[in-house]
Amino acid sequence: AQKVTQAQTEISVVEKEDVTLDCVYETRDTTYYLFWYKQPPSGELVFLIRRNSFDEQNEISGRYSWNFQKSTSSFNFTITASQVVDSAVYFCAPLNNDMRFGAGTRLTVKP
Amino acid sequence: EAQVTQNPRYLITVTGKKLTVTCSQNMNHEYMSWYRQDPGLGLRQIYYSMNVEVTDKGDVPEGYKVSRKEKRNFPLILESPSPNQTSLYFCASSSLAGVSYEQFFGPGTRLTVL
């Protein structure tokens, strides 16, 4: 079974600060996918990104960027110039047939 | 519109009264799953199904049953609910074809067992 550790339970920043959410995972699978989901206060789960375990290229999408390091089994998520609307719980998940989510990191962005 | 639907969205019931939460997807996905979300514990998988008539236990299956008689539906059954099953429940589906594994989530069902 896979295991995910999101060591930061809660993070609070002031608007426009950069913030990095950590994710460390364990898996015995050689092929897997890494996901980040966002859960805003409204409760729904919003897909953010999917990475293939073979592709370690970092990705940037607007203010969001992801740093995948297979050697350290980490898949960290950075929000640049945070905004109040980024306030949410963020879940990291290495997924294959065996679906496991981290406990989540609650991010609060204050104006 | 591609979606996962759950019903009911909110339910308050009493201990021991059997209930079913329905889940339906219109994307022809093979994989369906149920999660419960509790404060500080994230999403924990209850049961999942790789296809029709194929179901497997997740991390926290005790007290729950599921069935997968049709590809689109994956109901969650609580035969004798207890207060420790008070939680927010999510149904999800994904395709096993291709290389995605992205899970599409329903809107959630908030269950309170008194």
C-alpha cells in the first residue's frame, strides 16, 4: 500500500507571500501517478495536477508550480504570490490502483 | 456534462437504521470508489471497484457494504449505522484506460448518525 505524508497540518500566510506545501510518499509501485487536489471551503474536491512517475520535469501553471523529486519521493507544491482565494485544504496523492490521499494541509491566506 | 452525482447530499439518521447513499457517474469509468473525510484524517478509502461485480476493501471498510451491479452505479450501504460513521462521504470515479487515473469526485454527502 502507498503512504503519503503531508507534514504541514496548517499553514497561514499573508497575501502575496509565496508558500510551499510539502508531500512525501512511499510506494512499491514502479509506475504511479502523483496528484494534487484542492478542497476550498465550499467542500468540493478540485483536481490541480497529475504527474507521471517517469516524468520528473517540474511544472509551472500560472502561480502554481510543482517540484517532483523521485530520489527523495517528494512532490511539493508552491503557490507564488498567494491570494485569499487560495485558502483551502490541499491533498497530495500518489495514485495507482491503490488510491491513497495524504491528510491534507490547510492553507489560510490572510489579506 | 461529465459528472459524478451523489444522493442524498445531507442526511441525519439514527443508530441502527439502514441507509444507502447512491453514487452514479456518466463517464463510463471502470473504477469507482468511496471515501470518508474526517477532520485531521484526510480522505480514507472505504471500498473501491475496478469494474462491474468487482469490489475490494479500502482502508476503513468496517460497517459498510457496496455493490457494483452496473458500471455507472456504486451505492454505499450502511446496514446498521453508528455515531462513529458520522462523516463527509465522497464518491469518485476514474478511467483505467490510458494513463490518467485522475479521479472525478462527487459533491459529497454529509451524514450524521445520532
